[in-house]
Amino acid sequence: MLGMASGLLVPSAMAQPVRQARLVVIGGAEDRMQDRIILRKFVDYCGGKASRIRLITAASGVPDVVWSSYRQVFQELGVGDFQCLALSDRDSAYAPELQQDILQADGIFISGGDQSKLMQVLWETPAFSSLHEAFHVRGCCMAGTSAGAAVMSRHMISQGAAVLRPSKEATQTDIGLGFITQAVVDQHFSERRRLARLLSTLALRPDLLGVGIDEDTALVIERNKAIEIIGRGAVTVVDPTRMRSNVEQVNAEDQMEMLGVELHMLPSGHRYSLDAKDAPAHWPDQLKKVLTRLVDPGPMRG
């Protein structure tokens, strides 16, 4: 689908972020009608009601409907400067005005839809580079829900049904935005019974962590510092670091053996920090290694 090669921008004298850079990775179906816990927190992370927040609807098949829905929500949350980015196809991703709009934003929210469609629009364009500059240099808060969550990882699940058991050909993968470099994200996780789907992906990519995020739940990643779970569900982290598998020997229709896989269930309301003084004694050493990998921002790409 997309070219695999991409340049890495590693500036030697990068300006310090104006705020703590965060990712808000939402499992989909976030509450927009009642308490709106996740969206309220996102506004706070962006700098409050006076912040400049921009919406990307390029993943959606009904972008006008999506824009109308979020416009009402953010207006009711008191955000005065909330606009939809003029990003609908690859040609629009080259517009200088779009690049400036991205770089001036305090927060960017990516809607649901089709993550492959979104990446077809963004991959290796100036808009793609601007998103990375906004996050890595300016500390812009990046949020995504459903498909917008899937694209946060560098290695992205693009297709795949919710299988009963891990299967060698259960999923198809592609390249995402790359804000999370050492994990693959799956969304609507518990609600759509996607554990076997995530395991299927990790069987072929044991170098990655698997992150499954429930609906109306967000994994908040504070770059180089901590993660926090907000909303009403949980985040499931699957660590295949010590896995032993026969995936290379079995046929596509055969059941796979996956031994030594570790699973961490992180419920809403919990924060996990790399700061040693905040680490409870009951945390296993492997969890600390997982946290280190999740909060690593990786390189700035463009």
C-alpha cells in the first residue's frame, strides 16, 4: 500500500516543548454526551478552553457528520478555537496553510473511520512531517479515537476480524503515524473480543508490545515519564518478549503455540510512572520495562 522508507528528522538544537507532550489514545466510543471525562481531560492537556484544537476527519466516510458532532461537543466544553483541518486527500496534505495550522495547534484530535484511508492521505507528505514537528518540538497533545488510535503506532493493524484463537493470517498490518514506536495498538478491545487478534499480530511481530484499549477508555502517554488510564474500561498490555512460538513452522490454518506471553491488565484510574519513588513494591520488573517502551517517543519522522 504505502512506501516503507521514511526520513528521520533528528534536530541537534531542538527547542524545548512548551508543555508536557502527551498522546491520548482512545479505544473508540468515547462519551460525548454525559461526563465526557476523556474529552475534558484532553482539553485540559491542550491548555484549557483557550487552547487551539484541530480535528482530523480524513479517516471517516462521513467527515461532515463527524465534524458537526465534535464541534458541538467541544463548543459545549467551552473551547472557542476548535476547527476542522482542511485535510481530505493527498493533494490537500501538501498545502502550506495546512502545515501552519497544524504547527500552531495546541491539540489535534483524529477521528475514527478507516486507518488505512487516513494513512493513504498522510504518508510521506508535509502534513505528516508537520504532525511530528508539532508533537516532538511544540509538545502538541495528540489524540485519536478508534481508527485514530490505531494510527498512533508505527506498526498498525490495518485489517483483521476478531478470531476465536490466534491465527497466522488473522490480521494485515501496515505503517501508521509512528508516535508509539514499540507497540501495536488495537481498539474496541474488550467489547469486540480482540485479544486473539492482537496475539495473532504479536506472533509475527514479537519485537512489539500489544496494547488493547477498551471503549470509552484512553491510554494517556506522557512522553518519557508515565502512562495513565482514564475513562470507564481498561488497557490490556501483552508482552511477547519472552514468548516461544511455532509460528514459523505452522500452516495458515493450523493453531499456533504461544508460550511465555505476559499480560498486564491496567484499569482506569491508575497511573504508572517511571519515577522510582512512585513505583509500588508489587510492580514486577517486567512491567517497568513495558512502561519504558511505551513512553519512548521514538524519532521525529518526516
